[in-house]
Amino acid sequence: MQVSASFSLPAWSIVTITPSADATGSVTFYRDGGNALVASPIAASTPVVLGPYTRAESVEVRLLSGTSVNVISLFDIAALDAAFTLHRSQDLFAAGVPTDTVTGANVSEIGARYTNVTTGQLYLNGGTKVSPVWKIVTRAV
């Protein structure tokens, strides 16, 4: 008897598929509207591990023979941490033009925003956290 099941693997998750000792079949990973990307055989008691991927993906498990397949999906926070760098930065608001290397020094990461509340001018830090360099972006008039 053949049995198949499809499911979505959430981004940054790992799925482990463990077949029973008498199981045979396949695990297929689909991307971009159903194009089969990876197909792995299911062999008796041999786990198949997929992921983590940066976006949700589709997985189909097809059991050709055997009694069961155990599927466990876990969120992989370590892979997420490795893929992204979190910048903890503040948006700054003050009257006047920001002073390079002074305003926001040791606080404002590259890309941080400063708004001159008097004129509405917006600036971005194009320098570093230690030595900010403020570039005007727009002027609200």
C-alpha cells in the first residue's frame, strides 16, 4: 500500500523523517511552484534530514512499503542567528544638524536615522557606530 503526505516546512526549520525498520519510499523537496529540487530515498530506519531553509518550502513524504514514518520539525534558531546580524540602534531626534563623529557616537549603527525636529530633515549614518557620518536623505517641506 502506498501512502503520501505533503506539508509545508516553515522557514528556519529542520525536519527529520525517520522511517520504520520495514519502510521504503522517498522524500521530495519542492520549490518555486512545485519544481522538485531534492529527492531522497527512504531506507529502513535511516533518518532523512532537510533544512534549514531561508523561506517556507514544501515537502512530500511517500511511503511505498512499511508500517510508519515519524516526522519531526524543529525551529533552528542557530541557523537564523548565523544568517542575520541584529543591529540594536536607536533613531535619534534632536534640534539641529547632526555633527559627524559626535552625534550618536557609540550608539548609532550604520544605517541609523537622525531627524532634525526643527526642519524635518532626515539623515542616515553612512559611517560606523564608533564614528558616525551623517548624510541627508530628504527634506520635509
